[in-house]
Amino acid sequence: MSTDKDSLFSKERVIVKSAENLLKNSDIPLETLLGSYRKLLKGYKKLLRHATTLTRVSDNQQRKLNTLLERLGRYVSFQLFKKIAEEKDDNEIKARRTKLTVFFSDLKDFSYTASHLEGETLSEFLNSYLETMTKIVIKWGGTLDKYMGDAIMVFFGDPEFISDKDHAIRCVKMAIEMREQMKGLRKKWYKMGYQEPLHSRMGIATGYCTVGNFGSSERMDYTIIGSPVNLASRLETAADVDEIFISHETWGYINDEIICDAPLTLNLKGFHQQIIAHKVLYLKGNDNNDVFCILDEIRGENIEIDFSSISKNELIRIIKLQETLKYRAIHDLTTGLMNREAILKRLEVEMSRSERESNALGVALIEIDTLHRIEQSDAVLEDVVRKIAEIICTAIRDYDICGRFDESVFILISPGTGIDTIPCFFDRIRKSVENKKILVHGHQMRMTVSVGGTCYEKKITLESLLQAVEAALSKARKKGGNNVECIRSSIECFNKSYS
Amino acid sequence: MENLIIEETKFSPSIVFDGEKHSLSITGKSYPENTSVFYAPVFSWLEDYIEKLDDNQEVGVNIELIYFNSSSSKVLLDFFDILDEAAEDGKSIAVNWIYEEDDEDSLEFGEEFKEDYESLTFNLVEKKPE
């Protein structure tokens, strides 16, 4: 090569040589010196011009080469590309026998879906699937052998060899992640307007394969051949949607980390003997899954906690926040009693329980008399409400349920309290409020309540029950407050008073 | 004078220098194992040809290279230098740098070479698909 370079620059060398020879003489006529100098300058200018052009051309060529390599990299597996690019001499990858774990997957009924999709839609659809799956292959370090339509072939163990167990485990974990990702893709496809939900099926087998370049001298394909390749492919075909079938040998490497179903015996095409296959279920423990999810659709809660990154304090904060939100949803914040919505829901529950078990059910509205006449701020008034709520709660029994009905009215549900006992029971509550002094803005005050009560009677709606109890309260209020009035809730007896 | 014809190989271009038709063509790839050895007959033919060339004779030089290495670029510069000097002496020489449609890289290479020459007619010719 050096002679080639030398002769490429032979003209330039001649100029340099003659300049050097000239300088060896101490006595040079000026004319000769100038002539030689002109020649040297001309040669130098030419060289500079060449160097400039060559640099630009060479940079351009390098850029072109890099673009080409980048593009080419998309068509061969990452591992193979690295091997080809880093290999110093022209060594071709020689065929050799090695133990590999081989993976096959495809989309069930894809040909049917493909048959009624437009070409452009089909390629967009297929590429979104292959893109997602390929990212997972790269993540787990698999060698992507090829795509065949919607099918994907991957193997572990070459060019990079770690250990047979490691290859098998990574391969199965990759398959599990692919299956998980399919859920997200199905949602995405459904939103994009594809009707049929597509599901993948996968097959994995471990064993000795021949790996190397197969093909002609013009077009080589780096791939693998051997019985495990056929087995993985057959297991894939035998699997149902969302299933991962693995060979018994693969199972031998992974069973301490991954839970599988009881083994199946399969008759597979191309295999004379029966084949034992295992259906992969899930990973043991949560080693690789630090994300804890609570998805409660009824309550509309969707919490996702990543334990790999969350701090203890943050976790406590999230739990507290959840608790607070839950509490606020059903409680009145001043009194700590159930709010109107929650207590009315509870009343409906108690009504149906009373109906079912034929138990009595007393209901009362308890109104704070003259609350609006206290000329104080809202905060002070709320404090009065809270204190009266405390008195009522002390007066009722453990199984009675009290809630805040509106600004100055509480509602009390008394399971087991019948027609005969409600006036007496509700009056006891009235008295306990009357007898207790409360401190309002620094002043001791006596407050009173009016109580309207009724009993639930069969087939009465919640609305009718509330009408009855409101009518009773109105009656007690009209009598000047600090009073208990009870009426029956059934319509025909609406106006009959017990007191 | 005899025409110069060199067959194309995997690494070197086809050379067809026709002294009667005054058409000189270099076509193909150029990364020969020994660049100066490969192009030595090209230069000696060219120097003989130019020496005998009439001033008013129009000469067409067609260069159509899809790939060339750095040594070949240097050879091309020397080659164009000889043509440029001849043009300076009054010869009517036109270089046609032929590039494939949409091959921007090849067009850029042509532009780089073109910039260097003042006397020589240097045309960038887009090849129409056949």
C-alpha cells in the first residue's frame, strides 16, 4: 500500500526533492532560486487545493458510510451488527453447535385481520406491534433473528454467551413482559378503531442448535438451525391466545423463578415422541415487579405505587391522603358525623334490613332551636353544632346512627326502636341537650332541640319517610321548640300523632 | 492512436477512451488494490492524446463513478488538473460529472471537484432513469 501512496504523489515528491537538493548548495544564483521557488509555490498551491477537496470529499464519504451503517443496523440484530462492525479481519462467523433458548411468537388470526385491512393501515398496525416487541427483545438482550410477517423469532445464547440458565430465564421473562405489553396494545388498537382484539401466542425451547451464516456467497443470513428451533415453533402453534408454552428442558432452567401450570403432553407435528410442555403463569415473588396497584372501579380509585423508588415518608403521605379523601367523601367535617348523602344511603340500607328482618326502625330529625338567632360568626355557630352533636352522640345507643342532615338539623336512625318506644327515647335525647350547658364564645349557654320522629313502615319509600319525619319536626317547631313530636309514616295515618 | 479500453471489475471502473470519437469515459466503482498502477496507463494515454489534440476539436469526458476511495479522488484531481491545463492552453474539453437521479452525495462530490477548476468546462449531469 505504501508504494501505492508514494506513486500517487510522485510528482509532488519530485518537486520536494529538487528543492531539498537546491538548498544543499550554499552558492545559488538568484535566478535559479526564484525559478525553483515558483515551482515549489505552484506545487504547494496545487497540494493545498487537493488537500482541501480531498478532505471535503472524504468527510462526505464518511458521513455517507455512517448513514448507511445506521440504516443497515435496523435490518440486522443489534448483537450481530456489533459483531460484524467490531470484527477486525474479514473473518466470517463460522457455523458452530451451541446450546440456545429459542423463542417464537405470532398473533393469532392475524391473517384474517390482515385480509380486511388496507395496506397502509396494515403496515402501521404491524409496525406498532413489532416496534413494541422489539424494544422488549433488546431490553432482555435477545438476538432478534427475523420477522416473518407478524411472527417474531428470537434466540438467547449467541453471539453473547452467559449461561444456559440465564438465557432461558431471560427468554421466559421477555415472553411474560411481551404478554403484559399486549394488554396495552389491545387498548391502543381498540381506541384506534380496530375491532378484533389481537392476542399473541408464544413458544420457547432450549437445546443444541447450529448457529452461523447460511446462504450463498452473495447473500448470507446469520441464523440458527436445529431441532429446538422446530420445537419452539411447534409449541407456539400449539399454544392458545396469551399462552406461553415452554419445552421441558427450558422449564428445567427456570422453574425456581417462574411458576408454571402442571405439565401437558403434546403430540407435535414433526416429532415422533410425545413432548412435555409447560404453560408459563407468572414470576415467583415480585422481584421484578415493584409496582403495586390498587384498581377499585366501584370507588373510582386507581393508585399505583412504585416501591423501587418510593420513600417511606412518601408512602405514608399517600396512605394518609387516601384516608383523608375517603373520610371527607362521607363525613361532615365539623361534627365528624356522616354527611347528608352518606346518612341517607345508610337509611336506605337500614330500611331494607328492617323490611327483611321485620325489625322496627325509628327515625328522627333533631333541629337545634334558635341557632340562627345567635349573632356570631359561622365558625362559632359550627362550634355550637359540634358540641350539640357530641351531646346527642353520648345520649344515643351504640347501634344508633346519627348524621348531619342540614345546617342545624341532625338525622338519627334507631334500629330496633318501635312505635311504642320512640317518643320516650327521643325525649331523652331532647332532655340531655336541654340539661347540658355549653360554652359559646366564652359564655355558658343552654341550647334546646326540637325532635320530629317516626317509625319505618313496610313499603314506604325513603321520600315518604322523610316527608313524615319533616312533618313531625315542623309540628314540634310550631309548638315552640324544645319538644318531641312523633307521627306514623304510612300515608293513611299521616296525621295521627302519638304524643 | 489506439483506443484505451479497460474492462470493469468488482474494484475498478471501465475505461473507454476513444481517440477517434474524442470521447473519454470512466464508469463504475473505483477502489483498486493499487490505484497508481491501475491508472498509470490512463495517464500516459491521456498525455499522448492531449499532445496531439487540435485546439478546435471538442472533447467529451464522461465520469460516472458510484463509489471511489480517497486514492481515486487524488487520481481524479490529477486527471482534472491535466485537462484544466489543456483547457488553459486553448483546448475545448468538457467534463460531464454524471450522477444518478436523487443521488445527492454524488452531486456534492461533483460540486467539490467543479469548484477547483476555472478553465475546464465542468458539467453536472443528472442521469435520467432508463
